[in-house]
Amino acid sequence: MTQRLLSLAQLVALPVEPPRFLQMAAEVGCQGVGLRLLPSAPGGVHHALAERPELLRETLAAVRDTGVRVLDLEVVRLGADFSLEPWRRFLAIGEQIGGRHVLVAGDDPDEARLTDSFARLCEAAAAHGLTADLECMPWTAVADVRTAARVVAAADQPNGGVLVDALHFARSASTLQDVAALPRARLNYVQVCDGRVPGPDTVEGLIFDARCERLLPGEGGIDLAGLLGALPDDLPISIEIPSESRARELGHAAWARQVVEATRRLLAAL
């Protein structure tokens, strides 16, 4: 089997600041990390490197010292009032720390306007050597893989991508055929976890599970083997398995080790 790059997503240890998080990823054998530099919702926990020069310097030193790369940066939300100006510093910081991909959420119900916003974000990201990867989430305007693929194709930017998250895939109207139909050039990484199937029947429940309590591969009902089988076998894997309850009990470092070990078992069984 092709050796995959494994990346530890920030949600696994959201309160841990980037320098220590990079060290944690190195300790558990990951080659990459995802960093939450902007909140996913107003007031959400994030690590504002653009506003904290000392933390930025420490993060750059940790990238250099650990050899762990920054795979992705979170999160740009495309709403009806999207403007590029608030995001330019974020993109510049992403380039400075060696980031590869920007996670994008689509909140604008006007698909034509959303497509235009995504295209403009792609153009700005390209100037910093970054891709823009549109993630489908069932409570957003980009609710399934087909919608994400349609927006990215219509935007027609070479650095535009579709991001498939196992939990959102399983809880949306997406199919394995939708995933298999995605062009290789539109895929930069995949987010892996497990979860209950069917999931919660409320938006609040879906968001809570996604942000706070996912399951290790094998603990839930997601067809992870089928999903990974529908994707290229060299696609980097972002291990996004937050569990606030287990992280409190075990500590973030021990929980990070568990999520990586469980992901390795999944890959070995494929």
C-alpha cells in the first residue's frame, strides 16, 4: 500500500498552541498538522498567529525543529458578505509557516455568489502558494459532495479543491459514487474519523458531534474502507477526531496517540 502522509488536525487538541501541537504531532509519528488560526464560529477557540508575533516566531521554530509540515489552515467561511480584505493577512501567515491548503466552509445560499467568492479566494490563495479546499458540511450551504464539486468546477481555479470529511460524508446525501467521481486534480487531502450512523437529527447535534465528540475508526458505523477505497491511495490523511470527554480524561497528548494508532490500524486493515 502507498505510504500516506498523516496529519494531526487541530480539533484533536484544540486548546494546545501551535508550537506544542507541532511537537505533539512529531511525538506520535505524524508528518503534518492542521492549525486552527481562525474561529469556526464567533468566539471559538483558535490561535491567532497574525496577532501574536511571539507565538508566530515559536511556531516557525517548531516547524523547523520538528520537520512537521503545516498541511492545512482553518478556517475561511464564505458568507453572503464575503470580502477578501479580512483574509489577506491569514493567507500571508499561511505562506510564512509553509501551509499547503486552506479549509473553506460555504455559508452563502446563493450558489452563483458563493462560486464567485470561492473563485476570488482561490486567486488570492494562489498568490501565496495555497490551495482552497471547499468542505461539504450538512448544515451549511454546501451540504454534500455533489454541491462542493459543482461549486469548485464552476469556479474553475487550478488551486480549487474539494475536501471530503468522513463524518460529513456519512451524514449527508453524498454517495461513494459521488466521491469516486471527483477529479484527482481537485483532491488535496481527506479528513478521517468515525461516528454514529445515522447521526443526530438536529443541526445542533450534528455540530456538537463534529466539533466535540467524534469516534475512533472502528467505533462507529461509517464505511471508512469504502470511502478511502473511492479516493486516491496516496491522498494525505488529516486525522480529525476530537473527543473533549476523552481528552479531559487522558490528556491531549495521550488522546492524540490513540487517534493516530487507531488510524494506522484502519489503514493496515485496508
